[in-house]
Amino acid sequence: MQEKSLKQNHNLILENRKKLSLSGVTDVDSFDERTISLFTEMGELTIQGRELHIDSMSVETGNMSITGDIWAIVYGDKDRKGPLSALGRLFR
């Protein structure tokens, strides 16, 4: 039960569709200038847009800052909080 107390909150603040501040980020799966795929305490999260840039990320705190022209923020599987194994990716 102690694991649950170590979990941090997941928050998301989008400012003028240009700056996104996140907390509760556990891992980044992939990123380029159009798509950033990551994992949060609340599951998978995909950010889509143009000229996306990860300005800062702290592994210790789970905070992340993204800038660019943000078009979509899409949550995926709530139970997936980390990357799949190579075999898991084949069957996804």
C-alpha cells in the first residue's frame, strides 16, 4: 500500500495552445516535431501539433514543459503507465 502514497498527481495546463505544462509524467515513449507520446500517472498521453519542442523535463519530479502549435491532447489506455516490451508492441 505504500506504493500508492508515492504516486504523484497528474496535472495538465495548456496556455493559448502554445505552452503545455505537465506533472505526473513517468516516461517518454517517443517524440518528434509533430507528435509526443508519453506516459503519466493516469496512463498514456499523446500530444499532436506542429513544431513541438520539449523545453524541460525532470525525471525526479515528473514535470515537463512543451511548446509549439498544439492541436490535440489525447489520453490512451489508463492502465498503461510505462512502455510495452518489444513483444507487447508487436501485438498492440
